[in-house]
Amino acid sequence: MVIDLQLCSKGEFKRAPDKSEQQIMEIFWQADHPMAQTEVIHTCEDRKWKERSIFSMLNSLMAKGVLREVGFVRSGKTYARTFEPAISHAEYLALVVAEQLPAKQFPELLASLLQRVEITPAIQKALRAAVRENGPQAREAAAAEAAETESEQ
């Protein structure tokens, strides 16, 4: 699945979500279903955001590629758009970390994470699969395949 995250060529955000937008995204990541603006408003009543502000943040998050419109739901006499995250919370955090942390510090970050998480056999299996699918050999194979396809055209 290809997702437009409005990233620069180096995988950095052109415009990262601001603090309020991150709070809105937290609501979506915690929800187990697409949500309409009215549900978001009810979920964050304690924040004292105006309806218009939430509407603007939803549109901004869609423009940044982290939120997407997925349908409509009846809301009173009209229909309201429903939204869901375009990327997972983990993918978003990976983008933020990749933007903030030099690549040479990645092993230290990974070691620090591994110290703080109980590594089960299932997690070990998932990590091995991720390295196999995203590691240097996988990237080299993808680049070779792309070059071969390009030369055939």
C-alpha cells in the first residue's frame, strides 16, 4: 500500500503534524473504528477545542497524509465524513525518530528499545521477518529488479 506522507526524498516530513494534530491522531489510533468529526469532538471535549478548529485539523492531517477519509455516516439530517489513520502509530513514530535521529545512532536506539521490552518468541520472529523484508539485501534486490524492468522498456 502506497501512502502519500508528504515526505522529502530523505524520508523526512515536509510538514510534521503539530502538537494539537498529534493529539487528534492519538484519538484515532486508540479508536477501533473510523470516526466522524462529531465523535472526535465528543472524545476531546475536555480540550476545549472549537468545532471549526477540529475541522481544520482534520483537513490538515489529511493534507499531510496521516489521516484519510473512508466513508460517510448519517449525522442528524445530513451526512458526515468518516476518517481513519492512513499510517499506524508505529509507522508514524518511526518517521518521527528517523527525522530526529542520525542513522549512526540507530543501533543504540534499537538496543535501548530491546532493553525496555520483553522479547517474546513472536516478537523475535517478527523482527527477523522485518530485517529480511527491509534489510540491505531486500533493498538491493528491489533496486536490481527496478533496473531490470527499466532496461526492458
